[in-house]
Amino acid sequence: MNDENPVYRTLQEHLNRLPDGYPPTESGTDIRLLKYVFTPEEAEIALELSFRPEPIKRIFRRVKKSGISLEELQKILGRMAHKGTLLVYEQGYKERHYSNVGFGAGGTYDFQVDRLTTDMIKDFHQHLQETAGVRRNRKSILPLRAIPVRKSIPVPEKFHIAHYDVIAKLVDAAPGPLAVANCICRQGKDLLGGKCATTELRETCLMIGPDHAKRYVDMGIGRYITKDEAHAILEKAQEAGLVIQPENSLRPEAICCCCGDCCALFTSIKHHPRPAELYVSNFYAEVDAESCTGCETCVQRCQLEAVELVDDVARVNLDRCIGCGNCIATCPSDAISLRKKKNEWVPPKDKDAFNMKLLSLKLGKWESLKIRVKSSFGFKV
């Protein structure tokens, strides 16, 4: 007999309609993950949330038929916000707004940092493996993008590098406060008894802006830092060989510092024969064969295994290179340089624009437009 509470299956289907989706699995990892963080009551409330922010009074109109009071709803929403199962918005609104949040990258699972369990980690990775085919076969863009490490950028610049591809400029332009949190991917590997082969650094995830930084601090999983502290963290990350990955927008809310053996995104796309096809990057690395000494520093440094030695000369596999510049930063003979791709990727304006672009790819422009119109009239989407 199936004793599964049907609200969790309904919630899975509801979350799967979000821009980043939440596919079902035969093993049941999709439902188990939801049960870790949602009580049945919270799952019912989540079903009445939209993926676009709404005030509590609008949400209350949908749930009051259940007999819940406005005060009770406010307490439940506060509890869910602390658990990371919804998003709270305050900046730009006269009152708090709430929305659904995806479960994967940048969503509920990431909010479980510092409160992970080994069972949850195992189920999350199994869910990623089981749904990899579904995600790979649909039109999409990745939530993160690679940008060059500072030391790989030519000085003086040989070509124009846009501000959104320079990490220092993203930090300096950050609105409001900054916060830092532990890397959930390396923390997960630690809890499973493994060890990151790249670095001992753990506190490397930067949160940007008045809403996102505050979420992490309010949940007790992050701390506020200054811009100087943020620059210092990024400098250490780049020295360690981590790939700097802001969210895929002109105004990223987060900047990740990723390695090839722990990062959930990297460990997933590394199995693809051509990771560069899946990735958003404006650059690639190129080797000057005459200058290369065959020291293999670049081979060891690359997080996506894009560099190999052929006849004692480094060779970059452009099907795998994502233009992070890690190989360039430590090349002792200056044999590798950064090249700009012919077609430049300009990221969406902000997180909302990214989500709408993702939704348009998933459903088509007409369906995504209808969702935008429904949202503007106060309907749940």
C-alpha cells in the first residue's frame, strides 16, 4: 500500500512548473527531499505560493478557506523562510512579499548549508543523477556562468572585457550588504567522509544585496562582510584554483567559488562529452606551443579536465574549456592566453529576467507571456 501523503506529490508537480523545474524520480528521492524540509501543513501553504513575489494578504485569500488565520499564516511563512522553503522580499516593497523557491541550485537545498544530514546529501545527489537526462534534453541555460580569474586578464587589456566578466567590478557594484556562507558542496563531501582535492577553503559563497544577503544572515547560515573582505575571499579562492561563478545575470545575487570534484554542477557536466556547449562563457584558453615547457601545471589546475599534454605540449580541448583562466594564472612560461569568443553572451538583467528567459525556453514565449500577465492580475503562477 502506498502511504505517501498526496500533498508531497502535488508539491513536486507544483515545483516542477517553476523555471528550473523539479522532476520526479522512480526511486522516490524527489518526495524524500521534500519531506526533509516541508511539514504537510507547510507543503499545503507552498502550493498556494507563486514563483513571483506576492504580499501576504493575496496569499491569505487563497488559504483562508482552510480555516487558518492571517496571524497563523504569518507564523508559518516565517518558519518556512527560516528553513529556506520560500523566499522573502522586502527591498522595493512597502510590505513583505513571498514566493516559491526552486529546490536545486540557489534554492532550498543550498539553504540547508550548516544543517545538512548525510541522508539528505545522498538523496540530493541521487536525484541529480536520476534527472540528469531530463534536464539535459530540455532547452535551458545554466544558473551560473564562469568568468576569468583576475590574473588571467591581459594587462593592459588586449580586448574589451565587460564589467559583468570582471569579478572585482561585480563586488564593487553590489547593492546593499554582502554576506558569506560555507560552500554546501564541499560541506556535503566532508559530511560523507570525503575531502576536497582542491582546497581547504569552506567559507567561499558570497551573497549580494539587501534581500539575498539578509536571507542567509536571518537563517543563521551566513554572516555580513565588507567589500574588502569579499575581495580577500575571492583572492584566496582564485589562488586555490577555484572557478569563480556568479549567477547568470547582470546583477547576480550570489557568487560561487567552485572545484571540479565537489561542485554539484561541475561533477554533473564533466560527464558530458562537450561541457562547453552547456556553459555560458565569453572566453577560451589558447596555448602557444613554442613557449610551452610541458610542466603540466595547467593540466593539474583545470577543474573541467580541458587541458592535456600531447607530445610534451599542453593542448586545450575547446569542447571542455569554459574560459575561467585558471590555467593561465599559474603558467610559469606564460604560454597560455585568454581569447574572447566571437559571439559575446550578455547575461539577463537580473534574477527575475533570468527566470523569465528560462521559462520562455521551457514553455515557449507565448506561454511565458501568459504567465506574466496572470501574475500582474494577482493570479497564482
